Amino acid sequence: MIFHEQQLLDKELDPYRVLKKKVGLVPTMGALHEGHLALVKKSVAENEITVVSIFVNPTQFDNSKDLQKYPRTLDEDSKLLRSLNAKILIYAPQPDDLYGNKVVSKRYSFGGLEKQMEGKFRSGHFDGVGTVLNLLFRAIRPDQAYFGEKDFQQLQIVRKLVEIEKLPINIVGCPIYREPHGLAMSSRNKRLSQVEFDKAGFIFETLQWVRSNFSDKSIPELQKIVQQKFKENNYLELEYFEIANIKNLIPAKRKRKRNKYRAFIAAFAGEVRLIDNMALN
Ligand code: AMP
């Protein structure tokens, strides 16, 4: 069932809340793929009812062309969700149903998490993400909400957001779903040409190479080699490569045994910006 208005969705959810049956939420921007569906299936398995929100959130885009070109496929998305044959409600609002008449971001400080990587390169992005998720959380009041490690920085920020906003929601992280050649599934992949799609497997290959060499090489060495690998690649332009401590996301200069690290890449294939990451230890 598709709801465009909070009020009607609320009526549908109320009986579940009254009977203390678990409500799961999977926030998405639509153009659903297997990666999204994995989150939805996990929520269906762990909750009595699942809400999938489909909303291309204008306040988290720093680039109006990217916002305009973001794929919107609500009919196909709802067919896909229906095919799961489960208790799933779709919430696909217009901006004013969530934001009221002012579609603007609240300013957040996520303890520095927002200053690294995506935060550096997409100004205001995490204020937009925090704002829309806070609105969705308050509208839907889920017991659990599901997020992909594909957007690992976002996942850590959402954990911080529920702390800041004092929301009693369990945030569940889910592994990255990939295409057969390793490219992380993404709605943006729909905008790649066949050649760009094929060549974009290089991002995953590079992350795997970093993981295999993480124990033998220093971080500056790995940095240098990855930069060089991208320079030699004619199809992908590297925006950033970082190895960061998973807790604070601060780029690491040297390894410490007790810390856990991930490698993060953002790169352009033509006009399309792709991100990916991988656990290293
Ligand atoms: P999006 O529609 O891109 O905002 O993504 C909605 C949710 O799906 C986010 O929590 C993403 O991290 C997650 N997601 C997107 N792509 C993948 C993927 N390839 N594997 C796992 N989760 C994903």
C-alpha cells in the first residue's frame, strides 16, 4: 500500500503501536535494487510490519543537477516491494508532508563525524540527512531502522542522530550488496553507460587490493599507490581515498592494533559519483 500522507500512514500504524508490535523502517530514495531489498527483507524478518520510505530528499543534495537526475521509479519500486509478499507499507511523500512549508535543514553537530569524507566534499549533506531522518523517525516512530554499510559514514551518523535526538530506535547496519563484478549496488548505477558500469568494478578491486596489503604496507604507502592506480585509470576519477578509524572516521596516518579501520573511496565515472568502502581488519 502506498501512502503519500503521514496522517493516513499514522492511522494504519496505530494498532501496531497500541499492541506493542514491532515497526521496522527502511528509509530510501527509491530506484530500488537488491541492496535495498536486503534491508527490507531483514526488517520484514525482524518486525511485525515494515515501512519503506521513498523520498528523494532535496536538502541532502549539494548539486542541483544530481538532484534533478536522480532516478525516480515509484511504480517499479512498489511492484518490487509487492513481490516480497510481506506486510510492507510504502511512504512516498511530497516534501511538504514531511517538512511543512519550509524545506530547509536543521544544523547538526555529530561530534566531528560529519566533517570527514562525504561531509568535506558535499557541503550540508549530513545536515540534510539528519533533518530528513529526524522527521521520518518522528513521523513513523519505528522500533528499528535499517541502514546499509554502503553509506558507512551515514550509518555512524544516524547512530549519533538518535542519541542527540533521544529517540528510542534501534539502528541496524546491513552489509554491502554488490554486482557480480564487485561494484556496490546503487540507484546511481542506472545512470552509468555499459562501459562505465563494467569499468567501475575497479573501485571494488582497489578496495580488495588495499585489504590484502593492509598488514604489510604503511597507510601513506597505500595512499600513494591507490592515487597512482586511479591516475592510470582512464574511466574513473578519484575524489578521495581514505583509511579511517571506524569509530570517529578520522583519517588514520598510522595503524594501531586496537583500532578497527575501513577504506573509503569516492570516484566519478563520467558524471556519476560513486562511493564504496571495505573493512580492513
Ligand atoms: P538510498 O536509497 O541510496 O538512500 O539508500 C537507502 C538505504 O539503502 C541506505 O541505508 C543505503 O546505505 C542502503 N543501500 C544502498 N545501496 C546498498 C547496497 N549496495 N548494499 C546495502 N545497502 C545499500
